[in-house]
Amino acid sequence: MGTIFSTLFGSRLVGTDEFGNRYYQAKRGRRYGRERRWVIYKGGDEASKVPSEWHAWLHHTVAEPLTEKAAVARPWQKEHQPNLTGTERAYRPSGHELAAGHHAPATGDYEAWSPDGDLADEPARGQ
């Protein structure tokens, strides 16, 4: 409730991004020498939906939000994908028990280290 009241009565809208998130700045008052800045997410709170140009502004890296030119995706950039950890669509490598797969059998080229086997043939150091 505090965020809603401070947003309605004590802030100014700075801008919105392509996801519909709204960015605000406090009209007055500073905390730790800097003005307060925050985001109201559209939909669920998903921090990975904050584009880099707004992230820089939120964290006081830049004084003003970066230009629309900075928001234009480069040809090598991928479309945003939310953090899927903990969901049904989370990445699971082949062989993971929840990926309904089986991992390949061991090849037999692994030899476990044994503290007795390697040092038994060497003389003690310092003697």
C-alpha cells in the first residue's frame, strides 16, 4: 500500500518500456543523497523484464533514461525470455531425472583417486 500511495501522490512518471512497465521518480526528498527511483511491473514482478536502458537509470548509472535509439534491438539480440527456473519450461539437460531421459552409461575411463594408492610408493617429503 505504501508504494501505491507514494506513487500516486509523491512521484512523477518518467516513462514506460516495451513491456508496459512504468518507471517513477520521487518528486522530492532524497535517500542516501540520491532521488528515489522505482518500477511498477505490468503483470508479475519479473526483474529480467527491465531493459538495459531502464536498468541503468534505475541504478543511477545514468542521469536520464537512455534514448529510444538505445532501445532498438541489434540484429544479434534475441527476444526477451522470462526466467523459467522452477517452472515446467525450465532448462533440463539430457539425462536429468525430470527431463524423462537417461544419461549415457559410464565409459569406464574414469579412475577414482585414492590417497593410499598414489602416495604409498613415494618417499615422505623432507626426509
